[in-house]
Amino acid sequence: MSIAFILTLLIQVLLIVHVIRSGRNQIWIWVLALLPVAGPLAYIAVELVPAAFRSRTAQRTARGFKRALDPQAELRRYAREAQVQGNVASRQRYAEELTRHGRHEEAITQYRQALTGLYAHDPNLMLGLAQAQFGQGDAAAARATLDELIRLNPDFRSPTGHLLYARALEAEGNVEKALQEYRVVAGSFPGAEAAVRYAQLLERQGQREEARRVARELLQQARIAPGHYRRAQREWLAAAERLA
């Protein structure tokens, strides 16, 4: 029995198992069983390759590759949409992309133009405005915008906004209040950034043991977290290691 025959048989078996587990059309079982070479090639071409390109990972990879080739492509597209459509959704997308590119002053202008009429108190737009203000270096304006957001939308919840509020307080020099906010958001933030920023501020305030405790707890939780979480949070977990 040749190695090639064994490999072909193994591929057939693995693909048949894949058909059954993935709930695909059972006709593929007969195609794979009766056509040792053509069957697997057809299954891979018709079922597996298109599915791979439709996956979120593949789509993210494609977007990342496109951005690497032409970093301004989406910015130009959103700029055209905002100019032609002029509605809130198009302005918001354009403002978000401007913020991502560090063009905070332009983003602030877009957010202010969107914050009118029925959307004058929209919490997502107000949060975007605060992010652009903070990115521009105006922590006081960002904190004021977030205060107004909370006042006008008391039921709105956003871990990202909560972390931004703590960072704005820290940047303003209101360390005691910033520590309080970091302590709260660190327990609910869907990532390691909030806990690490909390521990870093504790260390800068001379509270070394408390900073180490926060960092160690974060690292303990990360050890039992899924692999994709650890990969996504690699930089923040490395910062936590340095604190622990």
C-alpha cells in the first residue's frame, strides 16, 4: 500500500467527517468516496475556499491588507459619502475615520455638525466627540462632553466611554477621582487596558503593592481566558507583567 494511497484515503475520510459535522449536503459524501482525487478537489474549491474568504478572520485580513496598501482609501470614501449624503450616519462614519487617522479637529467639526435636531443628544455621537477632543489633547473638553452625555442619557452604558472619562480625569490632574473611576471600570472593561491603566496610576502615586495586586489579578484571569483574548491583549498583558 503506497504512501500516496494512504494520504488520499486519509484526506477523503477527513473531508467526509467535515461534511457530516458541518451539516453540508450529504451528496458530498458520495462524491468524496467515489472520486478519490476529483472529489476532494471539488469539495475544497466549492465549499472550503469560499467559506474561508467569507469568514470574519479572512475579511479582517483583507481589510488590513487593503489599508496597508492604501491607508487613505476608506477616509476618501467616507468623505465622499458625507459630502454627497450629508446625513448623520455618513458624518459619523467620516468622523470616526478622521479620529482613527489622528485628524481630531476635523472629526470634532463633523461630530458637531451631526449633533443637531433629533440627534442633538445622541450618546454615541457625544462619545465620539469626546474621543476626538481627548485625542486633540483637550481633556477638560472631553470630560465636560462626557458629563453632559451622562446628564442627558442617564441610562447609557459604555465601558469605552467610562475608561475615557477616567483617562480625562487623570489628564486633568484629578487623580483621586480618576482612581475611583479606574477602579470601577477595571472590573467590567472587556479587555486588559482599564486594569493596566489603573495599576499604572496606582504605581505613579506610590501605591506599589496595590498596583501589583491589580496586575497579578489581571494576569491570573488572562491565564484561563481563551487564546484569542490573550493574543488581542498581548501588549496590555505585557505591561501588566512589568507591573507585577
